[in-house]
Amino acid sequence: MPTATSSARTTASALPVSLVDVGRQFEVNGDTRRVLRDIDLEIAAGEIVALIGASGSGKSTLLRQVSGLDRPDEGVVTIDGTPLVGVDQRCAVAFQEPRLLPWQTIEQNVRLGVPRTTARAEGLARVRELLDLVQLGASARLRPRQVSGGMAQRASLARALARNPGVLLLDEPFGALDALTRLRMQDLLLDIHSTEPATILLVTHDVDEALYLADRVVLLGTEPGYPENSGATIRRIITVPGRRPRDRGDAALAHLRAELLVGLGVSTHHPAHTF
């Protein structure tokens, strides 16, 4: 019979995600605004896919379709072949802001992600395991105001992983961090993915981050010749060469960075690599 600790180490298998002809529109002041249209995307189990696009291109809206937090007006989203109907417990979401409860300790915040049906001993073992994984074991008793932004974001990731998700959805999880902490968090995410190999769909505004982390980068945007309110679709999908962890200075990545920036309408002669 497995111990509580060994049981806690049993993680869910990464799950494939499929989006077929997905579209979404909203009513704004009596007018219909189409945000997404004709989204077709197959994500393999265990793959890391990054979504990039200009502000307002529907990246976060698309992420919400996969989580079940929102429903498409058109098309179908499936996880492991099962169509989504509402919030799917096989998914977990981490946002740009950690959204930790300030009156709870880091450990207590992570425990909020453990399914209620989990036995207490097993849940505690799982939380301790995750805190060690995100390098917060020594900070478990601290409250959010007592830790740095990077530490709070690590706690947010641990909380998302606590339910053993087959699909992990990240909405600009490192966007509020300073540059050095952001690089460290990217490396930590790859370490986590190696240990907890969920399928990851990542929204980011950082082209370099997308190329460093993802197996494929999906560029969202409005197609040329279409009116702006026609809705964003997939303009391009780029497969990133090389195995993770990659060399950030790889010339192949620099070439792809230039291609993506052009696709985003950013001059490649400008020193900035984000948009």
C-alpha cells in the first residue's frame, strides 16, 4: 500500500488539447465585437505552446476557452477528446498577478489548490513536495507581504500544480517581474515541466520568452485586408528548433525572433525585443 508521500507524488498525465473552428464575440454598447474567429489548433500532450499577439488580439480570451472559464460562440474545444462544458478540473490557471490571500501563509495558499476530496495527509505531503519544487520550502510559514514578487509567483504556480492538472494555462505569469527574476522563473518553469509534465499553454508579450520556453509559438492577429473588428485568427505557427533548455543566444532563435517581430508589425531594427 503506498504511503501518503508516494501517493502525493503521483501526478496526472499530460493531456492533449484541440480547438476546432473556435470563435468568440462580445456585445459592447449594443455593438457586436468579434475577438476570435476560425481558430484551429492541436496541442499534443506534454507540449508547451506560447500564444503571442498584439494587445487585444484575443490571447487571454483564447486561454479562457481552454480553461472553461468562458465558452466559444462557435466551434469546439476538447481536452483528451472530451468537449468542455464549463470549468474543467483537469486544467489549472496561473495569472500575471499571484492572487494570494494575504491573511494566509504561503503554505496555506498552496493548499487551496489541493482538491477537497484529497485525504489530509496526502494533501499536506503534496503541498510540501510542491513548495520544495518551487524552492519555497523554507518560506512556507511566511505571508505574501513578507515575500518578493518572484516568490509570490512561485507560490501561485505551486497552487496551480496542486491539483495535478493535465493542462496548465499561464496568462502572462512573469509579466510583472523584473528582468532577472523573469529569466529565473522561466528556468524554474522548465524544471517544473520536467518534473510535472503537464501540457502548457502560455500567453506572453515577450517574444524571447516564447522562443525560449515553447515547442511552438502561435501568432494571433487580424489577417491583412480584413476589418479590425473581424476577429483575430492564427496568422502563423512556428516550431522552435532545439531541445529545452535552449541557449538564449542561439542564432536560430535570433532569426525566428526577427520573423515574429515582423509578424507583429515591429521593426527589427529597434533594440526592443518585446511589444
